[in-house]
Amino acid sequence: MSLVKLPIWVLLTLWGVSSQYSHAEVRPLRLASAEDVEPYVYHQESGQVAGIDYEIVREVLGRASISFDLKSFPRPRISLMLQQGFLDGLLTTTAYNDQDMLETLWLSVPLYVSTVSTISRKDAPKSGSPPEMIPCVKAGILRGFSYRFPNLDISRFKNPVEVDSAEQLVKLTMYGRVDCAISEDITFMYQARKLHYFDDLQVVEEISTRPVVIALSRRIIEQNDGLGERINRLINEVREEDIIDNIIIKYLTLGNS
């Protein structure tokens, strides 16, 4: 029978059935982030969630017509809840470094690449010469952050000073309490700009890079045929449209781009 001769209601019914099975509806995902970490994901004073990672994932999953409920927990609790099936995954792998758990999850293609560097305060210029970097003997580091990188021996630094936030790390560096900070570039420079110290700091050495990805339970991927491929395709689509770069720039310029 020719499709042209079918009644319109039959065509609409067939179209609806076809659409239903082409992309089965995915239930709202229960995602976690490792506490509030500006500018990746955090709660504003209004209670609204904001951040680079939040906006990127919202854009990607929104294009896939997938909603999600986001909760912030300490890292050890996230691992336990993932093991017990109370969570469907991580918003992103930013600030979460339980490698054993990550190996059990489905990981998307990269959203962007995160860089960890040694960052130093600039000396005052001498008679018109370029600013000189202060030798890094005493380092400031973030408590709870994994510094296990192949090309970094943290023991070479004299009594590293641990702090709880990137804001404290910026202040330690600027006030001369430490010679340098070892930090992820984006969060450190974001806080430096908020504190009006951005132009007084510089990257000394790039230590490591790692991709930031969406991490989901393999159970969710297996229960929703083609979901992983669809998310990866949409990530590439969003990246090619420069949406990810523009979101990062917006936060690093404090919305003044």
C-alpha cells in the first residue's frame, strides 16, 4: 500500500510510534557534583545553580531532552552512593578523582581539558625589564585535591601549606605566604580575577592535563539504547558551535566578555 494513500491520522500514528522508538524517553537523571567549586558548579545567593560545568551539561542534556536532578556531596559519599545505585552519575569529573570508581563508569568524550599548573606571583619589574618569577620553594596546595602526577614530586617543596579553597590559595600566593600555588588553572585564575589579582599572577609551569567528562552509570547506558552515542554526538555539536568556549570565557571574565 502506498503511504500517500493512507489517511492522515494513520500517518500521524505511525510517525508517533516511529519517534517513540527512535529515542525512548530517559527518566530524569540523579547526578552529583563534588561540593560547590567555583566556577564549575556552585549555588548562587539566590539558591540557583550556576557554573561552567553546569551550563555545559545543561545544554548537552537539554538537546537530548534529558532532565537531571543535581545534588552536591563530599567525594567519599558520592563514591558510596554510586556503588549502591542511589546516583546515576556525575555532572562532570571536575573535582572528583576516585580513579577506581571512574573506571566502573561510562565516560563521555571530553567537554574540555583541565590543566594543573604551578602559578606564581610576579615580581615588580626592574628598570623596564620583564617581570621575574619568584622561585618556588614553599608551595600552597588545596586540601583534598590529588597531586599524584607522574611529573610532580610534591615532597620537593618545603612544608607545603594546605588550604580549603582556591580563594585562600590566591591570597596565600599574593601575600607572600607561599612562593607559588599548585592548582587547576581555571578555578585559580577565576578567583584571582574576582580578587583583582589576575594581572599580578602568571603560570610558571604546566604540570598535567586531564579531560573533563560526563560520567554515568553503565546501567543507565545499557538501559537506554544509543544514549552514550547520542550524548557524545551532542557534546561534539555544542563544542563545534563554540558554546563551550564561550561559557568558559564568560566565567573567566566574570561576565564582562
